[in-house]
Amino acid sequence: MEQFAIIASHPPDQCPTANETIRKLFLNRAPEMPKLAERLGVEYLAGPIISTEHKSVAIVRAKNVESVRNLAIESGMIQWNTVEILHGVSMDQALEEINKLKPIY
């Protein structure tokens, strides 16, 4: 299983706190997110954490990026957010990779 960060951001006028259409969409779909994630094989490790900067962040584990992308699409998250999906590795794996490289400077 791979690890990913999902970073979603939207302008203030598309925020569920300000936009009634987005609010209804968000309130209807938010309770369905855990079931959708489970169906797509996406496991939340942290979050989603929602900030006052009109951003949310979640750390997930999934078999592949396509599963995470499908979560963003099927949840409708992409309809009012810019969604960035970042692939990452554990600290242990990063340390292992660093130790295989020779410094260039």
C-alpha cells in the first residue's frame, strides 16, 4: 500500500460556509466519504483536517494513485476544490533511499 497526501483548496466564494449550493453538496456528501473511501480501497491515516485558509489535508493509504483520484472525483471534491494528490513514503523508506545516494556537493 502506498501513502498519499490529499490537499484540497477552494476560493472563499466556493466555501461551504459562504456558498449555499456548495454547503448542501458538502453536507450531503461528507457523511458518505468513509464508505466511498472503503469501497475504493482508500484508508484514512489522518484527517481530513479542515482549516480556515480554505484548505483541507488528509493522509491516506491506497493501492495506487488511481484509487485516490477516484475518491476525489466520485466524492465531488473536485467540483469546488483544486485537489492535489502527493505520493509519499515513510520516514524509514526515505532514510533508506537517502543512504543509497552519494552527496553531490
